[in-house]
Amino acid sequence: MTLRARLTLWYAAVLAGVLILFGGAVYVILSVSMTRQIEQTLERTADDILRASQRSVGGITLLPPLDLTANVYVEVFGADGALVDMSANLSASQTSFDSAQLTAKVRTFSNAQAGQVHLRVLTVPIVVPPGERIIGYLQLASSLETVVQAREMLLLLLITGGMLAVVAAALVGGATASAALRPLDQVTETALQITRADDLSRRIPRSGPANDEVGRLILAFNESLERLEHLFETQRRFLADVSHELRTPLTSIRGNVDLIRRMGKPDPESLDAITSEVDRMTRMVQDLLLLAQAETGKLPLASAVVELDTLMLEVYQQAKILAQDKVAVHIGREDQARVLGDRDRLKQVLLNLVGNALEYTPPGGRVTLALSCVEDWARLTVSDTGPGIPQDELPHIFERFYRIDRSRRRTAAGGAGLGLSIAYWIIRSHQGRLEVASEVGKGSTFSMWLPLHMTRPPAMADVRPSPAREARELEGRQRTR
Ligand code: ADP
């Protein structure tokens, strides 16, 4: 059963229930109060007769005229049950209205029937002192026809009126439910269209108020669609980037294999080229795996105290060898700083930053490493006098496969644009942050911020961002690309 039908049914059923309760109450109250009125008339008449009568132990000595009202019938019986007198509106052949009551000790109301006519009967024992001896009975009756008719009329009115009201309520309820649920049909239709056309760029148009239930549903649905669209777009771009990056080494391998085949024997240069490309692909696949682990917060990290100053010195030694006198490598400020984390991963990040600085800094340039403590944080910087990074590129520098100018890459073994992305995630996994400041033509400074290892927890250590939120931040930036 549809929601619309269920709502309509509920609406009608509730109204029918209310009407039945209300109608039943009116019916009972009406019949009780009308009967009560008749009973009061009977009682008043009985009192009048008794007041005007004279009684003695032997029996009733004087009765007033018994034609008081047209709708009240009176009979007077002796103690033996014999009819003594009756009102003028009764025929001579009249017997007791309700003979069963002629033994009653107190005033009693009862129902009786005379032919088709329903009667309300009051039996009053006529008593005389001493000892309240019963010397006879007064029996009064009144027709209940007005009550019966009023009840029938009311019943008819309640049934027809109630049915009309329920039908009207069902119609109005159905129409209201339809109007209220129409936007849901739109949601369903759009969802189906999206599935059919495989088009996540569609959105559900919002016509009604935005803050009602349906408005909020549409808003949430549209937000989910937006998020899905971005996820698919990211995935699509990721696949395109991966295939693009794999194509170059594969083409090179293919070319070298063809060359070997044509030459008829393996030539060492081609074999070297193949090995180098295979290494490059292996590196890339490893990097991607690492990135996937880091992005989802599943990167296994050791947690030990790391002396950053010692680590920086190690990297400095390596950098000097790598620089081969083409670029001058220096150490700037060198505070002592201890952090908690994975030494190898932190070294990997620092090496990556230094590697980039050396790679992009032209001969005669300068690369400086520095370590300082700022409040509860350790700041490790790698500055260079390289070409710098344009301001509009800076927000994207940590994205996967992002390279500023592909032609700017100088070494054939250069990375695929994953190095900074991996560095970013490793530092985030250490509850730190990686920042870059750069000026075109002057150089760049990459800063690793890590919470210092102290006896009391650092101020920002507990605000570790969730991997999911991080992913959203990065995605947000990727969208603007
Ligand atoms: P890659 O492996 O290509 O170097 P990265 O992720 O390490 O990838 O770096 C991304 C891009 O950022 C590089 O392609 C380069 O364009 C730019 N970049 C990184 N470090 C520097 C730097 N020190 N100076 C100038 N540009 C840099």
C-alpha cells in the first residue's frame, strides 16, 4: 500500500473514530436526559396526586381527578392489586402497565410496552402511618415515543453526517497527502533519471520551503549527489593520471623490446632503459599504495621518541652528497626537538623535501635546513633559492600527481607528482601539518610542524583531524583545479 493511501486511510479512520465516540456520547446523553425529563414529570404528577389524596389504614378514601396531563396515564390499585381508579385518557379495559411492579416496596421506574408504544412506568406504593403500611399502588406511565423518535433521528443524522464527513476527510486527506508527497515523487524521478542517464550532475529542483521535511530531504539528497559527483570525478581523474603516468614507461619498455627484437640480441642500453622504467613503475605503485594507506588512516606508523635535530643532521649529510657541489647545502637554526612518531617516515618526508629543493634549485643556488621550537611545536624547514612556486599553484601542491610544469622536471627519474602528497599525509598522520611559502624567482620554504614530545600533551595534539575530513579538504582543493 502506498504511503499516500496509508495516510489517507489513517486520516479517515481517526476521524471516523472521533465521530463514533462523539456521536455515541451525544446519543447516550440525549436519550438519558429525555428519559430523565419524562421521569421527573411522572414523579411530579405522582406527588401531586398523593398530596391531593386522602388515605386511611383501610384504603384510599379520596382521589383527585386523574386527568392531569395528556401524556401521563395514571392507574390506582388497591393493596390486593385490584384496579381502583384510572385517568380519563385510559380505556376501561385497561390492565396494569407493569403488573410485576405491583409488589414494589419503594418507588420504582420500569419500561413497559403497550401494543407498539414504549412506556416509562413509575410505580409508587401508597403508604399510611403507622409503620408505612402499603394500602395500594399508584402507577403512572408516559409514552417514550418522543425519545425513540429523537433517538432514531439523531442516529440517522449521525450515520449519514458521519459517513459524509469521513468521505470528505478521505478526499481532503488524500489531496493533502498527494500535494505533500509530490516533491518525493520528484526525488524518486530524479534519482531514476540519474541512474538511467548515469549523470551525477543533475540536482533535484526545490520549489517549496527549504526547511520543511521534504526541503531538508532534497537538500541532503543534493548534497549527497554533489559529494558522489566529486568522488567519481576524483576517481576518474585518479585513473586518468595513473594510466597517463604508466603509459610513458610502458611505451619506453615497448620501444626497447622492439629494438632488441630487431637487433636480434639484447643490447645493454635497452636493457638498462627497461630496468629503469620498471623501477619507476614499481616506485609509483609503491607510492600509490602508501598514499592509499595514509589517506585512509591505515598507514602503519611506529610511535617512538624521535630526535629531530639528529634526524636533520643525517639528512643534511645525505643532501650534501646528493648536491655534488652544484648547490650549497646549509644548516640554519638548530634547536633541540623531540617528537613522537615514526623515524623512518619522518626521514622519508625530509628527504623528499630536500630532494625536491635540490632538484629544482639551479646550480649555484642554496638549500637551507633549520629546526626551531615554537611554543609546543617543532618546526623543521627546508628553504631553497629555486624558481619558486606561483601563488595560484600553492593550494594544489600537495595533491596527487600535481606537478607545476611537467617540462620543468629536470631528471628522467623524477617523481610523478606523488612525493609531496605522501609527505603531506605522513605529517598529518603525526598530527602535524606541512606548509609551503614561496615566491616566484626567489625560492620556496617547506615547513614541517610537529607537536613536541612533552610530559604534558601539546595543545593541539588532541585535535587530530580524521582521515575522512582530510580527504574532503584535499578534494575541495582538487575541485578548484
Ligand atoms: P615530483 O616527484 O614531481 O617532484 P612532488 O609531489 O614532490 O612531485 O612535487 C610536486 C611538484 O611541486 C613538483 O612537480 C614541482 O613542480 C613542485 N615543487 C616541489 N618542490 C619544489 C621546490 N622546492 N621548488 C619548486 N617547485 C617545487
